[in-house]
Amino acid sequence: MKSQIVWWLCMLPMALWAQEERAWSKYLNEVMTVEDVESSQWEETYEWLCELEQHPLDINLATREQLEELPFLAAQQIEELVEYRARYGPMKSLGELLMIRSLSYGQRQLLTAFVFIGEEPTEGFPSLQKVFQNGRHELMATARIPFYKRRGDNDGYLGYPYRHWLRYQFTSGDAVKAGIVGAQDAGEPFFANRNRWGYDYYSLYLQLRNLGPLETLCVGNYRVSMGMGLVMNSDFSLGKVAMLQSLGRSTHSLRAHSSRSNTYLQGVAATVNLGKGFKLTAFDSYRPMDATLNADETAATILTSDYHRTETEMNKKHNLQVTKAGGSLRYEYQRLHLGANALYAHLSKPLRPNTKVLYRQHYPQGADFMNVSLDYGYASYRLALNGETAIDKEGHLATINSLSCRLSDVLSAVVLQRFYSYSYTSLDAQSYSDGGRVQNESGAYLGLTWQPSPKWRVAYYADYAYYAWAKYQVSLSSHSWDHLLQFSRTGKHWTLGARYRLRMKQHDNQEKTALENRWEHRARLSAEYAGSSFGGRTQLDGGYCAHDAEEWGIMLSQNLSYTHRWLRLNAGLGYFHTTSYDSRVYLYEQSPLYTYAMTQFYGEGIRYWLMVRANIGNRLMLTAKCGVTDYFDRNTIGSSYQLIDASSQSDLDVQVRWKF
């Protein structure tokens, strides 16, 4: 049986391979590493790219800040694009992107998925009549139906086992965006318990743009990013491979929060153009958050999982009220920018983590937090410099600086340095790091990209990190090394790829008397064919961990799809076999819109799925996806309330989208 599965995976006819459902999903699959997959930031990135694909930017009206929201563009490319528009006027077709020399073939293909050529640019905010005349409504409902029962479904969970969410959104060009999102996870009560208003999670938002000097106004739930994230970043995570694409640039954005993630601000925010190159962004937020409480009613930890399925989880809901206020003053002159950023946060209950554990001694503590920073940058066709230096209210320092350079038309390099004091504390910092926190880390990153022709691309990075203070499972000062080498060849229909990653991290030995080096090897081979109707992708992933016991894992997967007018079919099959959780493997699957499906597997088994999408006219879209995971090495799946008393797990996702 197992040998037959592997044989079929290898022998599936190449002529039946299909193009990727979304051009940018291939980009995510190429740049994500294990750490990225396990970060909620990438799920938010996926949802935002889905949103932007459905509501693309007018390339002639997009501001520098809006272009910075595209994670695959470097500062030099954004600068060259803005300069091209200023010199030659509005673009007449997307073919003019060929004139932006710094854009690679792949980046131009990605960009066309998120931009369009609109009508002649008009100044100012449209009249109310035009807002409603040009407005578009969208209603979307998505649900997941499990064909199994978890232990908590019978005893423990407060709600039924179905996960579902609903979103209504109104848009009118780039000027107006308003909507509401309601969502809940499986096991959470609906119109019951403390969710008497229905869904467990709601997001209401209104965004207005181009109101004279008021460039952006957000009311309700919104997101803010400043500089390189040392003070606040509620947008994208800077992964190590993605860093080679963006070349270490900074972001500065304010936008409505239209997703289901828990990282948002709630209140009012605005960006005002003060003239003469100055822009001011200010925001004020007040929102409840989940927290685990100590016996004295102080907060032990702030929770972001947003699960409220059991009485224990429900008792942690909204135990904390958080007030945040801040903003940034940004100055731009030709290719130079300089910004001053500040954030003040107040908690209704002081944060008192368990500092008896060594690695938690410098975790954020108290009720009031203050962070200020300067961010700076310069961008030209060949060279880009970006950086940010921040301090907290105690004067502890964090700084990150990057220098990227196009050494020639085929070779580019990026060097990044960061120093995050082990005493630096910020509740909202999210920037480049190896350890996942803007704290207790210093290091250097070197990335090289060589593209000798539009078809061939070679990327390499090396990253060294040093941790002065203890970390989880590391009682002493430690360090890590990380290397990755990636090849790709893109033709008219074929794309071939190969990746190898070598990583070393230090951990306590069993006696906790010294540190030992743990090496991890991961590799990937992939082949993809993109035709007009048929196509697909074959991928082989492998991992080897040299710990106390040698551990390995492998996965061979095949994706197929077929498109004919209003109908699209996607299917996938994968076989995995790993010796432990540490050698786990990952698989990306096409899914309904705004549904991120990157799943981890360990043990031995197969994963197979089928998705059907039908477009009924221009307004109605119906999607259904059924996925099954069969394990060969166990009779139960999961643990605790998530325990499934079976060796197989099946789910059905259904989605309806109506535009009117």
C-alpha cells in the first residue's frame, strides 16, 4: 500500500500539472521557512494578500506607503517606480513595468496580481453620489465541518464543533472601505454563555482616504506599522528568505483591520500630510485582551490565541483592558526619509510574570510602557539604507540597520545588523529576529541574490545570532547559526527549484550543566508546470536532526488542478514519514479565499484533498474543499480536549461569496 502511494506520486502524468491558483501563493511557498510557518504573522500576511488580490491598487494612484505593503518589493524598486510615474506620467498599461529595471520577471508577475491601470487620476475625495455609484458590496460566509468528534465535543467545549466566519465589506475605489467581520473557532459558544451577541470575535472598521491633507482616516479596528518594527509592527513579519526579496526595507502604514487575527488596535487613527515633506500619523486605542491572572489579580501573561472553548479559556477572556496611544512624524525629501515614533501603553492590571524562571526575568512587567525611536533611510536605484533605533522607558536600547546594494544588474546583497538588549521591553515590537522576540538578541545577516538571466535565480543567506541572557531550554548565554541556499529556474511553463538549509542552535544538555549544539538539515526539490488549463506541482521535502538520537523526516506531495471557464478543480496527495515531532514536515494547500492552509505532519501517513470552485456569473462564487489525513502509526490523533479517537481526520470547508 505504502509503496503504491509513493509510486503514484512519482508517476502522475506531468501533462496534468496545473498553474497555481494564485500567482503569489507560489511566492509564499518559496520564501517561508519552518519558523515562518509557525508564526501567526504569516497567516495575517496571507489574508492581507488575499484582500489585496480581490481589491487591487491603481498603480497610478498607489502611494509609497501602499506599495510598501507588498512584502516582495524592495525599497529601490518602490523608489524607481515612484520616480518613473513622476517623470513619465500615469502608466497606460502594465507592460510599462518592463521599464522598471530593478524588477525581476517574477516580481513583475507578482505585481500584476495586485495592481491595475485605472482611469485618469482624479484629485481629492469623490462626492457622496460617486461613492455610492461606484461602490461595491461583498458578502462572504465560510464554514468548516468536521467528520469526527474531539474529546472536548462530548465533554468540555462550550459550543458545537463547527468553525465559521462571516464578512460584509463595502468598497468604493481607494476612497472608502467599510465592513464587519464575525468569526468563531470550533468549540466556542454561539449566542450563548458570554457570547450573547453571537460570534466570539467581531471586527468593525471604516477607512477613508484622500480627504485633502487627511490622507487616511481609520475608525474601529485598524493596524499600524512604523519603521522597522522596534516600537510597533502589526503588519508583516520579516522572514529570512523574504528578506532577500525586500532587501531589508522599512514599512510605514495605517490601514483598516479586516481579518480575523487578534493583532489589531481599536479606536481612531489618522495620517495627515502637513506639507513640505512632513506626514503625521496619530492613533488612540482602547480594547480588551485575554490574560491569565495571578492570585492577587495581576496579569501573569497576555494571551493572543483568542480561544474561548472551555470554561477555563472563557474565564481568561477580556481580563485586561489595554489603552495605547502614539504616532509618528515622518519627513521625506527626495530619496531620504526620517521618522520619529512613539508608543505609550497602559494596562488596567499590572503585568507580573513568573520571574522565578531564569529566562523570564526580563519579560515585560508593570502597568505602563513607553517606547520611542528614530527610523531613517535612503533609497536609490543601486543603494538602500534603512534603520531604526529605539529605547524603552528605562532607557534600554534596541537597534536594527540594513544596507542593501545592487552590485550589478544580476547581483544584489543585503547586510543586516541588530542589537536588542535583554532588558529592552515592548508589547508591540515585531521585527527581524532569529529568536522570535525583539529582546535578548544581537547578530548579523548577509544575503546574496544572483540572477544571471530572467530564468535563473540563486539566493543565499547566512545569519548569526547571539543571546546574552538565558532562553527557554537554554540556561546560559548561547548562539546560533543559520545558512540557506536556494536555486530556481523559471521557463515559459516550467519552474524548477531546490533548497538546502543548515541550522545550528544551542540547548541545555540533560544535566543542564553545559550547552550542546543541535544541528538541523532541511532540503526541498520541486517541479512545477503552468499551462493554460492544466498544471500542478510536485515537491519533495526532507529533514534530518542531529540531536541525542538521529531523527529524520520526508514528505512527497503532488498538487493538480484544472480550469475550464467557470469551473476550477484542485487536488493534492502527499505521503509523509518522520521519526519525531522535531523532524516534522509541512505542506501548503490551496484553500478557499482568506483561509491559510499550511499544515504540519509528523509520524507516518497520507494527506489527500479535493477542492471545487464554481463562478456563477460575475457575482456568485461557490467553493467546497474536502481534506483527509490518514495516519499509519497511531489509533488516536491529538491530545487532551483535541483528542480524536480514530486514525483518520476529515474536514469539509464550504464558502459562498456574493458581490453586488
